[in-house]
Amino acid sequence: MSEVETLDSGFAVLNLPENLSSALDSLGFKTPTPIQLEAIPHLLEGRDLLGEAQTGTGKTAAFGLPALALIDPSVRKTQLMVLAPTRELAIQVAEAIESFAKHMRGLRVATVYGGQSYGPQLAELERGPQVIVATPGRLMDHIRRGRIKFDDLKTLVLDEADEMLNMGFLEDVEWIMSHVPETTQMALFSATMPPAIRKITERFLKNPAHVKIAVSETKKANIRQRAWEVRGINKLTALERLVETVEYDAMLVFVRTRNDTVELAERLESQGFKASALNGDMNQQMRERTVNQLKEGKINILVATDVVARGLDVPRISHVLNFDLPDDHESYVHRIGRTGRAGRSGEALLFVRPRERYLLRHYMRATGGDIESMELPSPVELGAHRQEKCREELTKLVDNPNLEAMREMINAMAEQSETSVLDLAAALLYKYQQKRPLQPKPDPERPQRDTRGRNDRFDRNDRGGQRNGRGRNERGGQRFDRNDRGGDRPPRARQGQGRRNDIDWKTYRLAVGRDHGVQVKDIVGAIANEASIDSGNIGAIRLFDGHSTVQLPSGMPAEVFSQLSNARVRNKPMGISADTGGAPRPRPRNQESRADA
């Protein structure tokens, strides 16, 4: 549900101008969301504001309504500037502001972003818009060319500020803010508050009010999270099985690369699903057309990357499927925020490779919710599902009045071929199901492997111990318990096994070594206990006199690194840092290392 729709108004307590109040009434709004209730009074008073709230909480109205209240529509100069990290979010914000300003005669809203020709944007700017919503790069270009001036700017808003920084816009944002008049009111909205955001706040905002909205319990409860551990079949087969059997209105599938969006969408289309790709290689017109097709129900599955899906707000999206997992929990929060918005229910599905299981703990902490384990439908269950769908389709056709001619035709065929009507019907059914068999082949057998010391469930409580029933939730599924790490001893290094080759390793340097009495098992235990990283995700460890090196999966979330930075080994600070000396070289068998610990 869009932020415009999340508001349910009766905003009289906020003392908004009549033209804005009447617009909200006509939109059917009744009650302000928490961020609106707390932020709007400060902004109406002219104070700078630092707003900390998750996506889908109504931030657009929180800054849009008070900023519109300060605008003079008769002055055809830029009075409100909103910076957004992506084109999609810029368009969404502009549409929301236009809906709020529907009774403000003479007010114009322009959008300025890359990926679109300059012609339409120049035409909009020449009309003298009072509101401009822009992405940083294209805005800077217009400023340098003198097409946008800030002389009359009353309010500057940074929306999704943390995402702008994640996308590398820090210097651009600082450059833009340095060109804004000192009298301009500034509002910065962000889901998180990393150090860079605080530096911008200290530098550019004047005595800002700080409004922080905690993630609501209702919001948590509206998104069910389930994960399937990749095994037995590949992810593509698993995806096809899910999109065929899961009841969804529209599904958003996240992948890592642009090429993957195209390949996956084409594969789904070839299987008869209404799917399309959304990626940065598509021009803006094509991307907008694709999103509109999703809104209108012409496509039901959208395969996208993180960047282009940022700000995507389509009420139909009931499921988000993480085909590839993001490396950081903030991206995960934004992903699943595309569903279950403002009171709607939604479901987030995850495909988790064994080496990625450590990420789940950070996702749960970021969302405040549990992640249940799930199993895919078996081939037998898939076949039963297809057979029932086939029966329903054929049953609907039986009452078709045009079937009489078909009955005569099939009786004639049976007589001419000396074949029973039943055999002909079976032949037709066989032909019908050739592309999608009604009796799928069994899944290939999984090779048996030694899982001693490994956790066969996603639950972190029972690291190789007996299954005692812990981790079951009220839905009957397993969950990933965030609180009980279970077990008093750390996972042990595996005897006689070399480094795993299925993990993209990164080497880190530790400020402890043999001189400090440190052994390999001490390092394994400290890492496993402090960051809840499974021993299978700890690679080669080399001990030197004054330091050590350890290999951990690349793409380590900042939260994990922070926890390891505070860890201690034999009561000495671990002192972890990126190693610039390259990956560890093979060592003689008589030297101590992770492989033969």
C-alpha cells in the first residue's frame, strides 16, 4: 500500500491549512501515522528535523504536508526540494505530493532524474515548478548549468538518506546542501543512523528535532518470513515450484545482477507465468511501463535488483522472494518492506545456501521477527496440485454449450479408430500435460554426507545436539530463535578437512598470535560465540608470533564486524581488520593451521 494510502485522515489536530485538510479528506485519510504525528508540528514551526523511521510508515506525508503549507503557489520559483536515491522513489514522492496539493491552484511539481532525456525535464523546469523531486546526479547537473536556483528555497528534504549514502551519493549530497541558503529549513529522513548521517546532521542541520519511530509490533506481525535451505534441487527449480503452488497476488523476486533478472524472467515466461524483468539497463519509460503492468495485473511476477526496486510501492505485492540473499540486513529490510505495508499482510521467502545461514540472525534482529524454516512441495504434492488445477479447468468447460459438437466429433473419432472414448480422453490429457507433467519425476537423491557437528535445522539453538523440540512456533513451523544460542562450548574445528571451496573468502588480520598463547581453537571459539558464525563458515587460520589471519565469508555485514571488533581472545582484544597481505598460502603439515587443527 502506498504512503498516500496509509494515511487515514482527520488531521485537524495538526492545524494544517484548509486546502491540505480538504485534500486529505477527499483521499479518505483519517488518522496520522506516528511519524506524521510527531514530525509535522516541528516542521510547521520551522525547525530542522532528523526523522528516523522505517519504510512504509508515511514519511512522504510527514515532510510533504508541512512543506506544502509553507509554499506560496503564486511565486513560480523552487520552494521545496526533495532528494531521493532512485528514480522510482522520486516519481512516487512526486505523485504523493501532487495528490496532497490537489487543491493548491497553480502549484507545479517537477521530477528530475537520470535515465530520462533532458527535453521533458527542461520543459517542466521552464514552467516554474514550486516543488522539485530529484536524484542527486541529475540535480547537480541542472544546478551547474544554472537551470535550478535555490534563491527562494524554503525547505530541503533528504528522503531515504541512508540509502543515498549506501549508493555512494555522500559527496553529491554534501555538495548540494552546501549550495542551499542558510535560511532554508532542512529535514533528513532515514531508516538507520550510520555515522555519515550524523556527520551531515551536525554540519548542515540547525538544532534539529529528532523524531525516532520504533518498528511497530503490528508491522512485524504482518510479514511472515520463511526460509528454504537450498538442497536436493537447484534454486531455479525451487522457484518454479513455489510460483506454481503458492497462493499470491503478485510476487517480487530479488536477484543479484541485471543479467539474472532477464534470464530468470524469460525462464518463468517460457513456463507460462506472467513474469517480467526490472533492471537498470532498461530506460525509464520501459521501467515505468513494467511497473504499471504489475499494478494493472498484466504481469504477476517481477524479477528485480535491489536498486531499481527501491521505493517500489505496488499494493498487489503479497510475496517477496529472496532468490539471492543481500549481504546486509538493511537491504533485506527494504526488500521485505515491499509487501505487508501499513496493515496489509505479506510473506517473505528466502533461498538460503548453507554458507549463508549466518545472515539469518542479522535479518531477524533487523526485523524483530522470526524466520521459519520451510520445505518445498514434493513432486507428489506438486503433481496433486497440478491434477486438481487441471480438474478445475476441465470441469468449468463441461458446461460450455459448444461442447456438443466436440462430443459428436470425439465419438466419431472413437468409431473410426476403433478406440474407446476414454483412451482418446487419456491421449488428450497426455498431450495437455507434456510441458508441465501431471506426475512429475521424483527429486534426485541427495548424497549422504557427514553432518556431525553441523546443525541440520536453521535453528541456532541446537548446534549439533539432539532435536528437543525447541524452535517450534505456533504455526507449526520451525523458527530461528534469536535469543538462545544454546550449548556451552563453541563449535570445534573439523579434523582432517581442508578449506571449503564453495565460499568466497576474505582474509582478516587479528592482533593476537602465538606470543599471546593463542591457539586455533581459541580463535574459532571467539568468532563462533561473539558473532554466531557457524564453524563451517570459518576458513583457514594461520598463527604467527605477533598476529594471526583468518578467512571469513566476504560481504560480512557491518553489524557482524562490529561484534568481532569488540571480541576478545584469551582475554586480549581480537583487533580484527582487513588483511592486505593476500590469502594464506598452504602450510607444511607440521605447522598449526585451520585445516589440520
